[in-house]
Amino acid sequence: MATRAAKAMGMMAAALDRLSMKASGKRTHEAVSTSTSAGVPSEKPLLKRRRVSASSQGGSSKRRAGASAAATAATPQAATRPCPAEATDRDESASPLAFLAAGPYLGIASYLDAADLCRSDATCRLLRSLNNLNTGPWHCLGDDTYYGMELDMVGGFQSFGQARAGNSENWKARWDLFRRATPSFSAPFAGKEILHVDSSDEVAYCRCRLRTDLLARQPDRGIYVEVDVTANADNLSLAVVDFEGGGRSSVTFSPETGAVLRECKVRESPRAIEGTYIHLLPPAGTGQRFQGTMGLYLKGGHLAFFRRWRSATGKQAKQSAWETTGFCTDLKWARGDRLSLCLAFRDNGPYRVAMSKVGTEVPFTPKPSAEAYQESRWSRLYGDDDHPLAI
């Protein structure tokens, strides 16, 4: 990112140098043209003498005296210095930066990250205005990061590019809202961190939703969500469900067992669940509870999961290498265009779980799992109130 910022600054400096030279040459040319356009030497013209009577001279003196008296009154209209806003706008319109507003600046600014754009905003009003244009740098940065996501907000779900009626927030404020709110949980688990679960079989939903129809239009784009687990009372899993679209299906990743489960609730009461599962990563040792980081990646209509263990040695925590299931299932099971992300807790107790990342960057690009796309490798799964799920 530092290389991209340096490249952008170099491009801007070169453009400003060219514009400054061009503007300087134009002013010199205009000055020369003005002095020679008349075709005669610039001598002072002769003035005719005019006889002025005493009466007219007195009237003139009175008018001058009246004007002098009026001029002694302090009014902002009589001031020779422009107001600060007028001076700023006048200076910015004359600045070489103004010549970049037609298009070159937006191309240069596309190389900047959020921190660089904030510095650009602080430079002057002109750049701050350009950065907040529709399809400008802040809009493009938010679209690149949060395309295909929706945010659970008061009154419904909102995508990044969907402006709220009656709201005048700019694209920078919109980007900051999504940056702060997407890695957080919906009520009753408000905030970015869960420290305690009161009841067993509790589910905590994330505020961000995945729009599969939008992602299908641009299959080269993906969404990655990461969860950090530093305290684990029993067992927890990362899942994606289609309940918002009226479905009853889900895909769940268990970081402890390394298994991926495809489930469907076939009966509400008494509860009954059917599905299939497959082990794609090595299971944990007996009695070992997962602590570390797990992630979900959706791209091209396929899901992949990531896992990284953390082990405490003395006062330092060591992290193992990233593991992945690879792309292991498509979205044929899902109903509707909106998928919800959630954490499932098997038992109550103290936890420390936080959403650490929502965006497009993954630990590494996963490959399709050849084993997972062979239906015969999946085992049957059934569970109800009398027969708990056990894999």
C-alpha cells in the first residue's frame, strides 16, 4: 500500500508541474499580447483642459465632502479584503489542483488507502469535495470493501451504495459507518465482543449480511469474515444461514472437529434436523477447546473456511499456520438472496469472542476441495430432542 501511495504522489507531482508550467507560459503570453495588441506605443494620451466655474467647483467640493463623510462609516461592503471563504475559493480555483478536478485527480486518488484519503481531505476544501463525489475515492473505496454486504440497521438492511432517505451523510461518513458497524453483533449481543453466554444453544448474529445476488453479478469479488476466540467455555461454531429468505438451512464450520455441516431443520416441534457432514481438517485433541481465529470466505457462489490455532506458552501466545477447508460447498441449499452470519454456542459460560475483520482480504486464496465436491464423501446426519447431533 505504501508503494501505491508513493506512486500516486509521484503522479500528482508530475501533473502539477506540467500544469504550473502551462499556466505560467499562458500568463506570460497574455501579458505580451495585451501590451502589443493596440499596435502603437503605450504613451499617456493628452488630456484636454476644461474650464471649471466657481459654482460648479463648489458643488463638486460638496459632493466630495459628502462622499468622504459616508466613507467614514465602517461597513463590510466597503472592505477591500475578501471574506475567508471567498479568498479560499478564489485561491483554490486559481490553484493548479483545480485543473486536475476534471478527471486526472480521481485516477490518481484511486491508488490511495483510507489513511491517505484522510490526509488529502485535510489539505484543502477542493480535495475534500472531490474525494466525496459520487464514484469518487471514498465511494470507490467503500464499494471495493463492502460490495455484496448489507448492514443490519434501524428500519431494515442497508447496502453501502444505498443512500438513506433524508440523510445527508457523505461517502466518507458512510465508509466509516460500515468500517465500525460491520464487524459487530446484533442485539442482544451488541458490540464487537461477546464475554458471556447466558444459556445453552445460543446464537449470536452478525450485523453484516451477505447478498448472494449482488455477488453473482461480479463473481470475481469475495467477502471474508474473521472471528477471534481467546476464551472458550465449551464449544462454538461459525455458520451461515438462509433464515432471512424464509429458509431453514445452514452451513456450519466446527473449528474443533474440523468438520463442515450442511443442515436443514425438517421439523420445528419437536425439533428435528437432517443433513450431511465431512471432516476436512484434523480434529483437536481430547478435551482441547478451540482458541484462535476462524474465518469464512464466500466467492463465486462457493464457501471456504479458515482456522488458526493459538497456544499459550508462558506469557506469550503462539499462533500456528493458517489451515483451510478449501472451497467445499456451493449455495444450492440456500433460499433467497440474503445470508446471515452467526456464531453458535453449545453451552453457556464465559467466552471472549470478537469479530476481528470484515472485508475482502483473505489469509491466502483457497482452492476447491476435490473431496468435498464428491457427494459420496459426505456422511448422513440426524438430530432431534432425543438424539443430539454428534459428529
